[in-house]
Amino acid sequence: MPATPVRLEDDALALPRLTRRGALFGAAALLSPLVPRIGSAAAAPTPVPAAATATAVSTGLVRLDSNENPYGPSPAARRAILASVVDAPRYADKSVVDLTHALAARDGFDPAQVVVGSGSGELLTVAGLLAAEGGTGGELVASHPTFEDLPRFAAKMGVTTRWIPPDADHRHDLGAMLAAVGPRTRLVYVCNPNNPTGTALPHAALAAFIRAVPRDVLVLVDEAYIDLVDADDVASVVPMVHDCPNLVVLRTFSKIHGLAGLRIGYSVAGPELSARIENKLTTYPNSTGMQAAIASLGDHEFITTTRTALIADRRRVEAAIDALGRPRAKSQGNFVFFDTGMPHKAFFERLLAQQIKIGRHFDRYDTWARITIGTRPEVDRLLAALPGALRA
């Protein structure tokens, strides 16, 4: 006897029906971002989430592990994401051109100096390919710990990384890194502010370092977190691209713009170096991400209030760590990095037991933890949990 056909609506694994009401509620949710509300000058900015989100924050898992921006995308970017549906059948050719020109105009470059990629991750991969152009045996100089995507991929291409320990302030040791540059060095990688330490290099010191590296060695400065800097002596090195032909600077829409899931990043370099980068792109950006990025560039109010809120809560967390007597790095990102005084696994599990997930373990920092800055209610939960989690 033939098997009885299974009706989709009777199947426990069936997808829910998409109704007009459901679509409208989904669109409304997309268009209602978490808004960091700015109070008086004396008060810290107070992010105010939707009621449902506030309830979830009080009971569910709080993810403070991946350095994502909990407030983005901006309202303008959300509208652009919805509108992009009509362009889904088309490749993103025009959107790539539009974003490239918008970035070039904003920063005062020729469009030929800007290359858009699928997140800065793709552009880090391209840098690894450039470092491997001379065949196996080349070297990459980088601080340790730092963001590992580039060294990890470069190793697959036969490029060895010379890891340089950080200085006493957990920053890149530029003197030691410069001394490590030799005849086999093809690329120097500087993540500024650095992930996971959060520390940032003074602009004058970094500029002098870049100029001291031989012109036949590429210098890549990853500025994923530069929009969250509040130190007076730290600034972007993008303007140096005009007279440093071996310099490439990476930026991303994953952090302050809150578009991590849409994978949009870009590089700024001289025309010749940019052409080399473009020739090695490994994939193609998506039209939704392109249009969201273009819209986000113009949503200045949301970006400003989000930045202010994240920095204010970063300071709250750092103050709590200081009050508890734990050593820490001085962060310039949307996360903090500090010594818990116990193995990372033990601290991780103590917070996870309270439904707070933090970043992973990092080599050479066995007792340190990296914690992302979340929304105000999420940070409140973290601050309430910290004293108990750090208790011996």
C-alpha cells in the first residue's frame, strides 16, 4: 500500500505561513531599531530598547562575545534593506559603484583608490594573497594577540608570521615590530585599535612607524574600531595613503554601522595598490549590504548617538573593573579586556551560568577576558554579575 502523503501543515517541521499581518509586523520590527537615547550632559546616554527586547534582556542569553554593535542598523539603513528586496534578482554592480564613489567623496580620494569587499575579512584575505605573490618563504610581522584572520590565511599561502609580543600597556610594540622587518618580510599588519586588547596607538608614533617601513613591504592598518576612539592622540591614518604607496587601510561597516551580518568592508590605498587589491577579490558584495551601507553613511545622528552610548557604557564597565581591583587594558573599541585573576574557562563558565556569554580565550592571556559592550540593560546585567563572578 502506498504511503499516506504528509500534508505540510501537519508536519512538525513545517515552516510557519507568511501572512500579510506577519509581514507587516516583521517590517515594523525591522524599522524599529534600538535607539540610544541621549540624556543631559551630566547623565550617561541611555539606550532604550523596545519593550520585548527589554524583557528578553532580563531573562534570556546576553551575547557579549563577538564585538557586534547592538544598536545598528540605523533607521535609514533599515529602510534601505527593505527597499533592496526589489533589486534582489540583480547583481550589485551599480550599488558597488555608488558606494565606492560615496566613500571616495567623503574622504577626499579618487574612486580608483577605494575597493569595496565582502567585509574587511575578504580584504584581509586579499592581503594574504598579496603577501604570497613572491612564492613561499615570505614573512608577515604582527603583534600577538591580534585579529587572526590575516595571519591564519597567510599561513595557508605559505607565509610565516613573526609574532611580536605587546608592550607593557598591551599595545603593539612598534619598535620591536620594526626591528623584525627583514629581507623576507612582505607585509606588516597593525590592528588599530587592536582586537582583543582594545588598545590604540598614538597617531604620531604609528605614522612614524609606517614611514620607517621599507617601501617594498606592504603595511596594512586595520581600523575596524576607529570610530569608537575617544583618546585625543589617536586618529585614522587614511590621509597618509596620499604619500605612502605601500600603505593600505581597511575599514568596515560591521562595527559602528551595525551591519556585521551583511558583510561590507572597504580598503583605501594608492591607485596602483588598489588595482592589485581589486584584481584579487575573491567574491562579490551583495546588493542589500551595499544599499544599507550607502544609507548608513548619511544617518549621522544615529551613528553619533550610538557611538556616544557605547563609549559611555564602556567607561561604566571599565570603572567597575577598576573598583574591583582587576588590571585591564585601556580600550578604544566596543569591548573591554581585563585580567580576571582565574583561568578564562572558569570565568567564562561563571558568567554563562548567569546567561551572559563573553569572548573566547586568547593565547598568552590565559586569565584575561574580552567582553563586548551591549545595550544599557545588557551592561546593567553584566555589572550586577561581575562581583560574584570575580569572587575567589
